[in-house]
Amino acid sequence: MTTKTGQLRELQGKHQSLLRLVELSVALNSNLELNTLLQTITATATELLNCEAASILLYDEKKPRLFFAAATGSDPEKLAEIPVPIDNSLAGTIFRTNKPLIINNTAEQDPRHYSLVADNIKFKVEDLIGVPMNIKNKTVGVLEAVNRNNGNFDEADVETLSVIASHAAIAIENARLLKTTQQALKKVKETNEIKSNFLALASHELRTPLGIIMGYGGFLQETAKGESSEHIQQVLGAAEQMRSLLDQMSNLTLLQTDEMTMNPIRVSIQDILNFAVDEIKYSASRRDLSLTYAFQDAPIFINVDQEKTILAFVNILNNAVRFSNNGSEITIGAVQQNNEVLAWVNDKGKGIPVDKLEKIFEEFYQIEPPNTRSYGGLGIGLSIAKGLIEVQGGKIWAESEGLGKGTTIKVVFPLQK
């Protein structure tokens, strides 16, 4: 009868341990805050092994060394300042050999006991058990427990602590990855804010001197003759190009800060394209480019902000003009497809490598290196077009069979019935 009672108690104890391990797994998977994870792990290890304390030592690849990430009943920040050597320490031995270790009477029997740690915690280490923490065949740290409350640590404790260490390693790695990702995202956000502030400031500050240049240029043009008139015309042309760049910078800033106001109306896609073509006719004629329409006379209506959508297509057309071969053709088309309206701009120019078809819509992206490129522009025209189209529920993408085979930019809007 006594034997059966003992076996029943043992089974109940194992059952409770399994339940706690399951609870630990759930807790670790539902929380990625590192300090909370570490405290949960050490508390669970202390409870299941019925001991005074547990600690987690993680490997510092930069030093290299082990350091205390958490420990029961001690100041983690104070312990973290204590370097634990890979050699001549129990934790270091567990880490190097990647094998569990059980030591009783550590201070008296084992010279590897690292007394500096014992001197800084609130209790004397008498018995110690430790297991490696592994993830993807890599040892990332050591999980230790000290001073069993009754009896000595045994192989059953090794199994229990090893299960806890396996869960802990995965949870800690996930928490580290999350923290690294959050830091990277924060840095990207700060960089984007700096870039947006610079664009807004530059766009604002350059407009005043540019306005003065254009004003005096226009005044001088009225009285200038011959060669002087040609020089002034070149100055005004350069100033106009600069103003266009500033407008693009301003539009990009508004899109990034979600401050651009849209005023949608019912308008035909043909009108949008015709207005956009009127804006680029002069630059196209200077390259001897022919502009061909490929859409029906019957209007196809969409519901968009007319001014902003014209601007989007002007940017698309300017891109086609810039990368077209002299004397070639640009085709502007539109067609109704079920409940959508498809518009496109096709050129016979330089073309785009297949792996760059999506990148051309990124801000400031240029296919050519900046120091050797043969085409002008800031690389934000298509970014602005993409933002203006997508904010109105449209889609935009590029198609090209490769370098030297031209490019087609396609845009889809919902049909306005």
C-alpha cells in the first residue's frame, strides 16, 4: 500500500511538472518582452527543481564571454557587469562542452566554481546544476539552478532543466530578433523624418531666390534683343526646370505626411491623358518623339482628383520622354475592362531589367549609378505617380522585356458608372 502511494505521488508530481512546462511554453510564446521572459524562465526553473535560485547566462560574441541576463533574488544589472569567463568557470565548461553538469558542494569540491559571482549574490552556492541553451545547433547560453531544498540534483532534474532551456533559447532568440527589428525600424523612421524635413525645408527655402531669378529674368526678357535674349531664355528655362523639381519635392513631402487633399470628380480618362500630353508636348518635340493615342472616342469615366491624376500621368510621360530614343514613338492608351479602366504609356526606349520593375517606383531610385548616369531627374517622379494613384484606389506597375526593349507603365482605376 505504501509503495502504491509513493508511485501515485510520483505520478502526480510528474503530471504537475508537465503542466507547468506547458504553461511555461504558452507564456513564452505569448510574450516577447525580454525582461519578462527571463523572469518567467528563472521562476519556473526554481519552482520545478525545488531549489533556491536559477540564473540565465548568455553568450556575448563581441567580448567573447558569458554574462548574467537574469538571476533569482539578485540585481540583474549588477550581475550583468560581472564577466563570466569561458575558461575556468562552471558555466563556461557547460557552454564549451555543450553538455549538462551536476556539481554538489561547489565551493569545496570543484575549482571551476567562479567565486566572484557568489560574492555578489544574496546566498551561498552549495549545489549547482546547469544545462546548455541551444537553438539551431548553436549554443547561445547556459541555464543554471542552485541549492536544491531537499536532496541532491539528479538526472531527472537535468531533463526538466533541459526542456526549460530549449523553450527559453527559442523565446530569447525571438525577443532579440524583435528588439533588433524594432531598433532598425526606428532608425529607418528617423532617417525618413530627416529626409522629409530636408525636402520640405529645401523646397520652401529655394522658392524665394528662384522667384527672384524668374522675376528679373522675365523683366529683362522684355527689353533684351539678339544674343542677350537667347541667354535670358536659357536662364528662364533652367529656372522653370528647377521650379518643376521643387514642385515634385513638395508633392512627395505631402504624400509622405498624408497631408495632400484629394477632391475627386467624375472625369474621363481621355481628358486626363490629353491634359497630361499637353504638358509634355514641348519636351517630346525637342527629342523628335511622336505621340500616338490608342483609345476610343467614347469617354470612359473615373472618379479621381483631376489635377493630381494629371500630375501623375505627366510624371509617367516625362519618364517615357527621358528614356526614349530620339525619333521614336510614345503610345498613350486607355480601355475599359469590365469594372476597371486601364491606361498605359508605352515607349521604345532603354527598357528596364526584370528585377528592377518594382524598384523604379521607390523614392530617389535610379537604375544608373548617380555619378555616371546619362539621364537627369531626382528619381521621384514615378514615386509621386505611384502615391497619387494608389491613394485614390488605383494600381500602377511597369512591364518591360529587358534592356533596350522599351517600357510600358500601366495604371488601373475603378470604373465610374
